[in-house]
Amino acid sequence: MDNWNILLENRDDGLTVATVLEVPNLQATDKTKQGAIEKVRQLLQERLAKAEIIQISLPKKSSDYKTSLMKFAGIFAEDPDFQEIMSDIRKEREAVGAGLGI
């Protein structure tokens, strides 16, 4: 990785804390912003000299919530009573909404 994200925080005592966001426990403190950056850069280089960064992947779930519900899409398309039931539900919701001032 070539670029790293560094969080710079100014403390009440006038010191600056530099934290590598990708490695939150890697921090350096200095009187100046540039000094904190240089210190955290050195710490990161030392740590990476003894380590490596790799990527791993995890298998995707075979069925998530949205996909599992899609098997029910359109099951009432040929049901003659479905539109009537939906119309009744809509009327009830509108009546309740009107009673609540919605």
C-alpha cells in the first residue's frame, strides 16, 4: 500500500497526535504537526519491515434476505381476489390515516 490515511489531532496541551487510520494502534505525538507526521511515518516503516499486508476474501452467502424473498414475487398475479383485497387494505389505511390527521 503506497498511501496511508493519517488522522492529525491537536491536543489541549499543544501537542499533535498522528494516528494511522488503517492501523489505529499506531500513533505518534510531537510538538509540531510535521514532527508527528515524520514520527508516525518512521513507526509505520519499522512495523511494515517486519510484516506484510495481504487481502483475503470470504464467500458470499448463497441466499440473502432480498434474494430469498424474490421467489415470492408475482405469486398473486393470476389471483382474481388479490386486487380486491389490496383495494380493501388501501381503504382501511386511508381511513386510519384520516382519523389520525395524516
